[in-house]
Amino acid sequence: LAMLGCKQSPPPEPDQQSKAVVQATSDPAKGEPLSPPQTPEPSTAITPMAGMRVVDLPFAASASDVLVDDFDGDGRLNLAPMRQQTGRLYDAGIRVFIPCAGSAEFHALEAHEILDAVRMTRETVGSDAVVLAPVGLQVHYAAELGRQAVECGADALLVMPLAFPYLSDSGARDYYRTILDRVPCPAILYKKDALPSHSLLLSLADDPR
């Protein structure tokens, strides 16, 4: 489990900077169809297994890019220029890609658009780059979006800032653990406000599950 945006947190110990503690299960929960939507292996790739996993995250020290979403004249996600932009960034040396993760962009997009962008990114960058998929909003929606994003090629999740009704440490704890239990991949938690607290994030990083 990694944390993003904890500006006031003490820096991690050197031997923790490239590690993430995550939970993987042998039989990840299969959610109902999402609503609303209509519609060599990367070193971070892991397979579902029972118990705790300690997964190398070498991309933690790499340059990353949050891709700019493009829309056509009818307001639909336009993947062609996004694919071109992704290819140019890859050719320039970027190896960590985070499609649809701008705060305004994530909340404006439908689930199938996010999944299409994740799939496009994986197809464009191949197997030697890391693709993070954003998840958020209602907890079951977030977990199912994450599960499907992994099927589309995501290596890890970026859990977006919390919204109601999860704006307490107890709500945040349940929210994060539900996602970790259901999606067998590493996760980065985006923190930019008081909640989740630093102490909660540190306790989640040490969670033996």
C-alpha cells in the first residue's frame, strides 16, 4: 500500500520506498455490472493468492504522467489523439501512465470511458510500462471499476480523494479495505486533505491482511 500526497508525513524508511503491502485473495469478489456505465511481464504484475503480498514498486522513483483526456465534438472520449500522446510520452522515456486521473476528469467520466482509456494505454505502452487506473466514488462502484481495470491491463490502482459518506477515519478505513480485499493488485491512496489521517494511512500500510 502506497500513499500519494501526504506532504506532512515523515519520509518512509529507505527499505520501504519501493515496497507496498497489499491484500490479495484467491477468489476476488465478482460485483454486479457497474452502474452507471454502459457499456517480458511488468515487474509489478501479481496474481491472486491468499494472504499478504509484498510487491516491488520500482515505478515509485520513476517519472509519471497523468494523461490529458480528449473529447470529440459530441462530447465523447476521443482515444485517437490520446493514443498518439501516450506514444509520444513513452518514446520520451515515461514509464508510468495514469489515464483519466485528473480530479475533474475522473469525476466527469463514465466507467466504460475509464476502462477504454486504461485498455488503450496498455495497448500503446506494451508490457514494460506501469499503468495505474483511478477508482473512487461509491465503494462498490470503486471496487468493481478497479477489478475491471485490472482485466483491461492496469497494474495498480490510484484511489482518488474521498467523498461523502466516507469522510471520517472509520469510513475511510472501511472504504480502503473493501477495495484492497476485492481487487488483487497494489494501490496508491491519494491524500490531499485532513482525511484520511496520517495515522490511518500508516496503520493501513502495516495491515497484516
